[in-house]
Amino acid sequence: MSAQPREFLSVTDNRTGKVYELPIADGCIKALDLRQIKVSADDFGLMTYDPAYMNTASCKSRITFIDGDKGILRYRGYPIDQLAEKSRYLEVAYLILNGELPNQAQYDVWADEITHHTMVHENVKDLMAGFRYDAHPMGMLVSTIGALSTFYPEAKHVHDPVIRQKQVFRLIAKIPTLAAFAYRHSQGLPYVYPENHLSYAGNFLHMMFKIGDYKVNPILERAMDVLFTLHADHEQNCSTSAMRAIGSSAVDPYSAAAGAVGALYGPLHGGANEAVLRMLAEIGSKDKIPAFLKEVKESGGDVKLMGFGHRVYKNYDPRAKIIKELADQVFEVTGRNRLLDIALELEKIALSDEYFLKRKLYPNVDFYSGLIYQAMKFPVDMYPVLFAIGRMSGWLAQWQEMVEDKDQKITRPRQVYLGEGERTFVPMNARK
Ligand code: CMC
């Protein structure tokens, strides 16, 4: 058998005239291969400058595939629309974490383990009681997820697969409980404990909304489940990169996940669904849309059409398509959200506007999800929390992949130093 021809990138350094051959593998050159490119023996060597990692692969992953130009999203090879239609969130979480869809026996064990880890230590309630009545639930989630590391100190043994698995069960199981408790705290309502006979999504709705003889509506339960599936993973996004970066120090997964929730909190990431709703409410009526879009276009990037645009998708976000269809089913139960008309008109006008077309700005996952959440009676503050519940399985899968990846080390980017050269300390009384 003849050896495969190896692919190289030939680079000529115009400073020295030297030619280098950099191997290409999986469509990448290794950034470290650039370091041999020097002008002198004591030169540090060439680096790449890539703020926001626009063109840097930080890992090799087998979990999620996105083709942003074609609007494709697959978990472990399965298209997102098939999973959303035919699967359930817990099954998808198993798939993301284990690489294959579970058979019935595997699923039963998995679902049973998660169901039996939904309870949180009673001390967590005391911790929550310390927050102000109007504390943002994402802030509460960051803190309480981080605090879980103090309840499970063995979690620091991140290289032990059995211990790791236990924390995976706990984090997926407990995040809905923490989320629901945060909401009940903000309402001054007593906390509702998890019910093991309910589904993952059903149990969450129960813990959120149970007052009197509340019964989970099966259509809303299904919608919640689909929304968790749609948010489960999205490869190396901001919060997942945070999870990997924090986890790369070999800290326990609760501390890493707390950081990931913090990253998700921002309005450019998971906080966008909250921002969309506030934006639609502020626009208020269809006739105000042209004036709002004019403001967006003339603001030089300061005012954004929230829920539009994506670093990776330069086409319709496939999740937004599914959510738009789901909205109709939810509104059959809850009644139509009046902001939907503004959203639909906004999308129509934006998608025929030169500004948005030229920049390939399309609705993303957050454009319609908030409308469903609002119709289901979630307060706006809770929207990013709902995103975090679904994303926990993805964070953990990516963290696990990172821990097992022999190529990975502690995350530590380089910088281009542009500050002062060495100077001599000036005492306070001699300073200008
Ligand atoms: N409204 C108006 N203009 C926009 C928008 C928008 N939503 N998004 C991008 N642009 C413009 C931007 O000003 C820039 O214009 P110019 O070329 O004239 O300077 C151009 O489009 C390219 O944008 P960019 O800022 O280079 O794109 P990015 O990849 O850095 O940002 C983004 C991606 C998602 C942060 C951005 O599109 C955005 O802020 N969108 C609104 C917030 C949002 O909906 N976020 C949810 C993302 S999906 C869920 C998730 O992953 O959390």
C-alpha cells in the first residue's frame, strides 16, 4: 500500500527568504508550527493574532456539527430536526454524552439515575434564602451551581470516570431544581420538590408552577422538552468555550459549569432571548418597526436587532425554524402571544432589507423562543435559565471530551504585548 501524500502549506518568510513547509491535517495547520518561523535565533517565533477565536480551532470534537452557510446542525451525526421531532431531551442528552442513541435498557438506567438525583441538599435552600427577592435567577444559578462543588468534594477527581459520571447525573438532574427554586424565591412562593414519576420537562414545569391542583399540560411539556433538545449543544460557543477553559485547570465540573452559566448570562449569548422580548415590547406595534430598523441601521452597530445574526450561521438558524413551528402548537394551548405579530413582521421586513441581506443576518434560536416562554408564563428573567438547563448536557459532554483528550492542556492563550518597555519606579511624591 502506498503512503498517502501528505499535504503541506508552503510559506515564504519575506523577512528572511526562508521557505517553510507546514503540514495540513483536518483542514488546519498547527499554530505551534509557526513558531519555527523566526528572523533570528533569539526571536520568539511567529504567532497568530485571533481575538475572539474567529478562525482558530481550539479542540477536535466528535459531538456537534454545524455548517453555518447551509444552516445545518447535527448532534453526533443526527440532524436536529429529526431529534426534535422523534426524540426526547434525556435521550438526546445521552446521545450527546455517550456518542450513540441508547437502547431501551441503557435509557432506563440513564433516566432512572437522573430522576434519582433531582433533589438538592436542604442547605441549598438556605443559600437561596440569602438572595434579595428580586435577584436575577441567572445570578442565583451561577452561585448555586458553583456552591454544589462544596457538597460533592469528590468531584475534584476529574480523571476518575466513575466519579465524573456521577457528577454528570447530578448536574443534569439538579439544574431544573435549582432553576425552579430560583423562580419560586423571586415570587416568594414555597419551593416545590421534584416528583420522580414525571418526565424531565414535566417535573421542571411542576416545580415551577405548582399551585393548588396544577397539572402539567402535555403539549407544553412536549414543547419544553423540544426546547431543551434544541439548546442541548452548539459546539464551541462562548459558554462551552468557558466550560472547557475553566475545566482545563482540572477544577471540578460544578465550578466550571458555574462559569459557563456566567458566560451564557450575557445579552450577546443566552441573554438574547430576554433581550428580544424586551425589544419587541419596546417596539410595541407593527407601524413602529420601520423606525426601529432605521435606528438599528444608522447606529453603527450600537443598536442591534436582537435575535438576529450569528457568528456561525450565515443562513436561517435551523433551530429557529423548528421553534417557529412549535410556537403555533403552544399558542393553541396558551392563546396567541400578541408580540408574535410584531416578530413576524420584523422578520419579514428585515429579510428583505439590504442591510440584513448583505450581512447575512437571519433569525437565530433566540428570536422566537422568548415568545413561547412568555406564553407559557415564564417571566423574562427566566429565559436564559431555560437555555442553561438544556445546555447543561452539552457543556458536560464537551468538558468530558476535553478531560479525555490527550492533546489538551490548561488553556493559556498568548498575547501581543503593546505596553510600556521597562521603566524605573517613581515614588508618589515625585509623580506629576
Ligand atoms: N442587528 C444589527 N446588526 C447586526 C446584528 C444585529 N443583530 N448582528 C450583527 N450585525 C452587524 C454588525 O454590526 C456588523 O456590521 P458591520 O459589518 O457594518 O460592522 C455585521 O453585522 C457583522 O456582525 P458581527 O458583530 O461581526 O458578527 P459576530 O459574529 O461578531 O456577532 C452576534 C454575532 C450573535 C454576537 C451578533 O450577530 C449579535 O449581537 N446578535 C444579536 C444578539 C443575539 O441575538 N445573540 C444570540 C446568538 S444565538 C444564541 C446563542 O448562541 O447564544
